[in-house]
Amino acid sequence: MSATTTQAPVGAATDSAGAAFEPVMIGFTCNWCSYRAADLAGTARIKYPPNVRLIRLMCSGRLDPAFVLKAFAGGADGVMVSGCWPGECHYIEQNIKALRRFVLLRRVIEAMGIEPARLQLVWASAAEGQRFAHEVGRIVEEVRALGPLGWGRDGARPHESIAAVSTAAGPAAVPAEVTA
Amino acid sequence: MSSNGKHRFAMYWAASCGGCDIAVLNLHEKIAEVADAFEIVFWPCAMDTKYADVEALPDGSIDLTFFSGSIRNDENLHLAKLLRRTSKILVAFGSCASEGCIPGLANFSTVDDMLTTAFETPSTENPLHLRPVPRWAAPEGEIRIPTLAPVVRTLDQVVDIDYTIPGCPPESARIAEVVDLAIAAFAGRAELPPKGSVIGAGTSTVCDQCARQRDVKKIAAFTRIQATAYLDPALCLLEQGIPCSGPATRDGCGALCPVAGAPCIGCYGPSDGVVDQGARLLSAFSSVIDAREPGDIERILDGLPDPLGTFYRFGLARSILRASRPAFASSGVEPPVIARAPEPARAGAAGGTDR
């Protein structure tokens, strides 16, 4: 791909040759518990890896599965969904909906060839800054062990360009049109 | 417009089954109006024309082109570009052209896997282990067949399109509406919708048109329709545990399938405002599952043996991910990787070493 599609993400080593892999994570947090847990971790100066970019939703039940797929397609190596503990949802039981979507979504991404561990669900109350930071650290290390997902970064879609397929009889000459 | 004062019409099938062409012919007596208003310059299903005839046409000389079928190989791509150049209005006609449809399901697999299934499975008699060869030097000259692309793409992923008519195939009554609109617009009696519109369909969902009654929002188990002893004729199929794609599928068919007692399979594609039909269906299904504990949720979901095929039966090629990871990785283009860890560091990492 061209150089424009290989921009380094924030926090990653810019040297692509042999530098340590820094996973890019998207974290969806709910306004009432998990975002406040992240906030508490911040005010309490608890350190957690900077790999995760948090996005605040009003509720984990707001999480459209398309958000997760878009994160993967856009270059995220892992996605974390977090919300209030079951029974503590600000909207009664929308976090249970998030749980069901999470379970089904994991099956779907696994069938697409994405390791289920790249999608993780974490419950964290507003008082659990320590737990939130610990879980982020754990997930980042799990995703780091899995390696890069390699879907298009910066909106790049490598599979849009058609490359000719070699058949068992050996590589065939590619008509100019195919690669255009 | 041609010399006889008629507007020029073309229809082409790329990677498709031909059902779209049949749906157009199913206009019955209205097809006479089409022939009356249009000079048909190219329609491989219905008449004998050559690619060279189209290649010789000047730019924009065809007024209306219905392009059905997805882009599976270089021949499809050539015709897509050719018909884009020669057409004023290019319509992605039917599910294959607009969202990949059944041919798009091949995006779950690599081309090699696909060819192995087609040529090497035990039910196939192929003692010489032959595979298709795109070019072959025969004594009489070079023989060519199209080269498969690694992934199936939709028409709008390879060329600029003007409109989309969804459906597998589009309902003939909807096609008739579009034909009427085109005739009126060409005669100056109507305005064409804005470029990029979905035409010949509604904006809401199949559920909106379905006469079945919806009461409860909870289901305790999924089941296959052939495994049910009794089906309530008036009650929502999804509520009866039958996976039905109505909640995420565009209306336009009149809810033909669910009204007839078969679940909607989603052929009209995502409804307005939905980016990824599969994700929306996934969301809809998980909302109605009657379980709170992970174990119970898993047990109910086990009733959906093929969630991917259920959610993305028609829309995989236009979904957010577009293809499975192996198919994506086999596209022959090295994915842009930011920074690699030294190879030994990840040896043995679960599932992460497949590339």
C-alpha cells in the first residue's frame, strides 16, 4: 500500500521494522458507570495503558454492533465494551441487551476469522477505577499477544484492489484491467 | 437517443443467476411498452449482441442501463467500466449488483478454498486434478476464461452508479414503477430522483408491511421452520422462534414471504439509515432473546446454527467488513501493518499466527 495508509497510530512506535507492536483499542463506555470508573482512575492517578481510546455512550445498550465492526474495519486490533454491572443499569436492563449482543457478536466475528478475544466485555461501577484500569491492562496484553488484526487502517481497504489469483496451473498473466 | 427517436436501454448480467432478467421479462404485456419507448441495444439474456458492439459506442450513448450481478471476475469488471462509460444512467439492479447477494457469500472463503470445493471434493470426478486456467495456448490459438477476483464486490464498489434497485430479484411491480418513471422522466413529465437514491422500494422495513401480529418481545428458543409442528398463521414469525430478517430489511416486496408463512431472508437489503444489515439483524435478534445469564444466552443462540449466513445472506459484500479475514488476507495485497513485534515473540499465540 502507499505510504499514506501506513501512518502510525498515536502511541505506537513509528519505526515499523522490528519495533514493538502496540495494539490500537477502542473502548465503549457507558455514561453512568464505566466512563466514571475511567474518570476515577484518572483522578486517582491509576495508570493504565494508553492503547485504548474511550468513546462514551449513554448506555452500553446503545452499542450498535455496527460500531464494533466499524472499529475493526477501521484498524482497531481490539474492542472493549463496558457498562454497569447487571442489575445496576441506569436504564434498568439495557446492559443485559449489551451482553446478549456481545455474545452473538463474538460468534459472528469468530466466524469472520477474527479471534473472539479481540472483543471483550467488562462490567465496572463508577467506584471501580482500579478494576477498570486493571481490566484495560489485561485486555491490551491479551490483544498484544494476538498480534495486529491487519484490517484496513485509516479507512484503507486493501481488498478493494483486485489482484489476480494464481490457479493450480501456475500464475497467469494478469490483464491490465484486473489490476486497474 | 437513437436515430428512431427512442431512448436506448441496456441490461447486463455479471455474477448473477439471471433471475433479474427474468423479473424484467415478467413485466408481461408491459414489456411491450419498454420496447415501444426504448431501443434495446444490449441485453445478453434476451438478444444476441456482442461486447464489441458496446465497446464501439460513444460515451453516454445508452440512456438507461440495468446492471445486475456482482463483480466476481475481470470480465464483470470490464463490463461494469464499459457500461459506466457508455451509459447516462447506470442502475445497480437487484441484490447482487447492489450488495453482493448469494455470490457475495464466497467472501467467507478464499478463492483457493472455493476452487477446492468445486474441483476436489469426494463427490467430484476430477482424476487429473484440473483447475481452471485463465489462459491456455491451444493449437487453434489462445483460449481465455475470466480470472476470478479474490473477493466479490458490488457494482458501486468498482464504478460510480446513479441508482439502486434492491431485491432478489426486484419485484416486477416495482420494476414497472421504475420503467414508468424513466419513461415519464425522459419525456419531461417527471423528475428523476436524486442521484444515489434507492428506487423501486420503500424506505421502511418488511415488518412494517407484514400483516402478522407482534405482541411479546421475548423468545425462549430459535428453531428452524421445517422443525416446527405448528405455525401460528397470524403471529410474528420471529416471536415463534423462526429467524426472520424482516426487522432489518427494506420494504418493497409487500412482505411476500412472511405473509406466505416463510421467514423473510432479507433480499431487499438494509432499510434506510442502516449501514450494515447483518449488524442490525444481530441487534434485533439479541434484543428479543429471553435470557439474562451468559449460559442461557449461549444456549438460545445455539439454535442459530449459522449466524453469519443468517445475518449476511445477501449483504456480505457491502457489509462493513466485506469479507472474512482469510479472504481479506488472500487479496494479494499486504495489509498495511503499523509495527510488527519480532516474530518469535508471538509464536504460539492463539490463532494469531495465521498470516
